[in-house]
Amino acid sequence: MGASNKNAQDNIQPKGNKKPLQVLHISKKDSQEINNEQNNSQEDIKKENIAIKPQIIKDNSVKEIEDDNEKTKDFDISQQDLNRPLNFSEQITDFQLERTVDEFDFDESAFLEALNANEPIGATGETISGKVIAIESDGLYVDIGGKAPGYMPKKECGLGVITNFKEKFSIGLEMEVLVIKEQNADGMVTVSARALILRQSWEKVSSSAKNGELINVLINGFNRGGLTCDVDGLRGFIPRSQLEDGQDYQSFVGKNLKVAFLEVNPESRKLVLSEKKASLVSKLTSLELGQLIEGEVLAVKPYGFFIDLGGASGLLHQSSLTNGSIRSLREVFREGEIIKALISEIDLEKGRIGLNTALLENSAGELIIDKQKVMQEATERALKTKALFDKKEQDK
């Protein structure tokens, strides 16, 4: 009974096994630390907010646009300067451009000289003067001014077969040659004296043919088609049909014939001659422009008349017949009729004679209306046209 209340309280057991409430004691110091931490955290948040404040960032495209705008502005300013008239009085500063020479510079004349020194000498078809510097059994070596001499095979040293080869050519002999093959890897070209002789021969006969010249040739052979001859180293051929008498043509071998050029073709190496044309050209050389001739109408063609001039034939073309209008050529002349006409063209190369009757008319179409009168007065009328042909001859 005499137990104290303190012990009595200690002996009281809590019901339901409940745990006693724990009271959290926070000291004043601890509360200050908590407040400090909260303040620090708020300040950090403010700093972060300040740090992440949006900034204006210019990307490359914006910069390029701004640069272009600046350039455009500069261009407009410079354009204004260009549009403004130049005032040379404002330019008081003298300046002079000075060419500087560096280690990569070169002299132009020396450069061109180097190019010329290395330029190959002797293109195919070129004629070059040279000098024999060496003689071999199979050919010659000719100095042509290049980095290597030109080589001439024995067969290219001349026409035909050369028997006394070393006697004909000597060291130091000057000669003209034709380049027939361009330089090889050693810079050597192939040259020929034979090819040059043949080229000159073709040039000569071409000129002779154009001028209607006649030549004498020695017949050196024959075949089934005709005779063969030599013309300045070229092989000429005379067809049997171009001989005055082609029956016993083999008998002409070893004889001389006067012939004219019928065809000259250096590319195909074709040289055709004619004895008949030589007779015609001989007659043509006795004629002159403006001469009045008399002949027989051999044939009437759609384009004109062929007139026999005594061994030669002339063409009276329809365009040279009359100054009037005609429906048919036969209403003017007929075959077998004897007429008079003026010689208006002489082509010795082709062996052709051109005739004209329109120049004999006093009025257009007179030949159709009164042909007989025109023919009777042809001699007197031809004299009036002589001055015209003389002027034409002088203009050549």
C-alpha cells in the first residue's frame, strides 16, 4: 500500500503492444541549418534561371545573309562611284606598275627559241635543201638541218636503175629532196629525190596541158589498147582511138609522134595523150577570138548545133544563137546547112571552140525573121564586134 506512484506508473503495461510515440526534438541550431539550406537552394535555382536565360544565337545562314547585305551595300557604293564621271584632276597620286621577276619567271624569246630548236624538221610532202654527209651501200644520209640527218634509200635516189651509185653521189653534194616519211623515234626522216622529180614532172605536164601545148614523144612500147611513151619520167599512154591511123599501131614503136594532153591526173597517176587532139589544137592555134568562120551544120542537139570547121568542130550553143525567143532550134538552122558565125571561145586544153550568131543581129530575133540578110551582111557586121573581142582579150 505504501508504494509510490512512480513505481505504480512503471508497472503499468501499455495495451495492445503499441509503441510509444517518439517526439522529434529539433534544436534551434538545427532549424537554422535547415533554413540556410532552403535559402541556398532557392538562390541556386535563381542562378540557374539566370544562367539559362535565352540568348540570341546567329547561325551560319544568318551570318551569310548579313555578309551578302554588306557586300550589296559596298557594291551599291562602288556602283555610284562608277556612275560618277571621272575627274583626273583629283588624281594627284602618281603610280607606276613594276614587273617583278621571281624564280618562276621566264624570258619569252628564250622560250620561243627553245620551241623552235625542238620543232621537228621535215613534214611529209615538204621540199628541203640538204647536203650528202654519208654514203652506204643501201642509201644516203642527207643533212637537212634537223637534230638527225635524213635517210634516202637507194631506190629513191633517182629515176630508173642507178648503176654507178657511189660515182653519181659524193660527200658534200648539195641536192633538193622531198620528205616522204616523217621522223621516227630517233628524229630521222625518210627523203626522196625520185619523188621530187616526179612531182615536178606532174606540175610541168599539168601546166602544158592547161596551155594546150603540143609535145613530141618517143613511142617505147605497145599493148592491146594502144601505145606507151615516156614524158619527163612519167609513163604516158596513147589509146588506139586517138591515133590518126590505128590499124597498124605496133609499127609506131621507136618513132616520134606529136601529141596533145587528153587527161592529166597526178592523184591517179593517169597521163593520156592524143594524136588526133594534137591535129585539132594545131588548127585551133590558127584561130582567134572574134574571127568570122564558115562551116556546115553537122548535128542538131537539144542544147545547140555542132559546126564542122574543116577538121575541127565548134559548138553554137542555143544561148548564143539569137537575142530573140525561139520555139525550136530547127526553125533556125538544119543539118547540112552552111552558116557563118563568130568565134567566141577557144579552149586549147579541152580542144573546144565556141561560136556565136547573136552578135551578128542588129535587133533582137533578126536571125529568125530574116536569116538570109544576117548571113549576107555577116562580114560587115563582124567588123563592128571586133572591138568587143579585143577588149575581152585584154581583160584576161
